[in-house]
Amino acid sequence: MTSTIEKVVLPPIPAKRYFTIGEVSELCGVKPHVLRYWEQEFTQLKPVKRRGNRRYYQHHEVLLIRRIRELLYEQGFTINGARNRLDSHGAVVEEHAAGEMEDVPVSEGNMANVDVDQLRKELLHVLDLLGR
């Protein structure tokens, strides 16, 4: 028996400053109650709250939510494992790398050959070179 893991292609993130919980839910393929739960579990996730305690997420938080979703749903991490992974690898670096890749069109054909760990190493090397 062969199992196929279907990679969900998420819509592009629009160029705007704040997103409602409903918009983030659609952009990240996660229900709003899950987003509220993740706010309690991941300290990096702190949406701005305005009138009536309404949540407004910024662009970097949408990227972080997509990263959390990937760790939990696609890579099979537990909440603790995903939290540790974000803490140990620095969510800011991974968000930056994800932001750089957003303009690249994603299709099943070009994602199948991507070695994510190797790509991450190369991006960290470039960041290290730029930091000098």
C-alpha cells in the first residue's frame, strides 16, 4: 500500500499591513479556533488586538502561522516539537527565508526536488556573509 501526502498550495499573501482572523484562516488553511489556540502555545504569535478584542495579524505573523502549520501538519511535529524547532532555529530567520521565496511560483513539479534542509543551510550561509 502506498500513501500519498498531498501538499496543500496556499494562496499568495496580499500586500497589506493587517489581516483579520478570517483572512488569516483562509490564507493559511487553518480554522480560526486553531489560530486562537496556537496563540496560547506559541509565544512568538501575538496579533494586535483592537476594539472589541478583535485580532489583527501582521505579515510576519501570517508567515509564522504558515511555518507552524507546515511543522505540525506536513512534517508531523507535535506542538512541543514545533515550539522547540521554532525556538532552536530562530523563527525570524525562517520567516525571512520564507518571505524571499514567496515570489517564486510554486507547482508540484518544482517543489518535488527541493531539499528544504539544504536550502535552509544555503540561506543561513548567505545571511552570514551579508552580516560581515
